[in-house]
Amino acid sequence: MFQYIIFYKPYHVLSQFSPEGDKKTLKDFFPRLSTDIYPVGRLDYDSEGLLLLTNDKALNHQLLDPAYAHKRTYYVQVDGAVTEEALSNLKKGVVIQVDGKPYKTKPAVATLIEQEPDVPERNPPIRYRKNIPTSWIALTLTEGKNRQVRRMTAAVGFPTLRLIRYSIGKITIDDLQPGMFKEYDSSIRSLLLSKS
């Protein structure tokens, strides 16, 4: 039987079950989960949001293989008042370093989020500087290089302060708080792999 779990990974939690120093891991939230269930892809220690845990290896392959180009959307809080030019460059693709070599990212969907998104407060909160504004953007990618979102926003002059993976396909973290999870049946496969 395949299991499918959508987990809202909190800030400062590793996307793995094995211990690493005194950092929190998935084991802190799922102490009795079957040993054949793993996270699909990863979210960095300092990123938050949607993480899929499953033992469905075929789905794992489809979600990680770039040929399938499935969409995932991130809510990104950046340092500074983001410009139309920066958004335009993110849409066209920017050059970042991947494994020490220049790499041009695939075209993305990048939009300014006018009103601060309704997301849980981060613990601890990001640093606040009264004289320097921040902006939120929604960034939808079809690829997942290491620390790609952070590298992309830095490349256009707006370093990432907070990064939340909001959705994969049609599955979102709506209705979840950090540390919470939902279980699904196999119908989740088509929602995760949805192209629309």
C-alpha cells in the first residue's frame, strides 16, 4: 500500500529522518512512520512549506525527473522593493551558479504579491529593518536546482529573506500550519502532476 503525506515543514527542520547534530528532523514529527517512506525532493533547513512524503517510487521519479517539468510555486519574501525589471528577468530566466558552473534557469512565472500573503509567522521571525522595505513574490518553477530560488532572487538584486513552498501541482499548504500534515490516497498523484 502506498502512503502519501503532505507535511508543512517548519523553518529550521531538516528534510531527512537521520539525525545531524542537534537539528530537528522529520523523525521529530513522524517518530513511527514506516521506514520505506521518504521525502520527495527536499526543502533546505532554512526554507518552509510543502514537503511530500511517500513510498511511491514511480511518483518520486516523475516529480524529480526534469523531463516531466511539473510546477511548484514558492512564496518568497525578498529584501527591498522588487522592481518590474527584476520580475521580468526572473520570468525569462537568469544565470546562476550550479555545481560551480553558470546555468541559465528555465522561464518561470514571477508575480508581485501585492498584499502580504496569509502565512503563519515564522519562529524566529526574519530580522526587521525599518528603513528597508521587503516584498513578497510568487515564483513558479518547473525545475529544482540546489537553492535555486535563493540564487535566482539574488541574481536580480533582491536576496531572499524567507522562502515557503506553497504548492506542487494543485496541492497546496492551505489549511495547514507548520508541523501539521495531511494524508491522501492515490488520487493525489494526478493533482501533484497537474500541468494546469
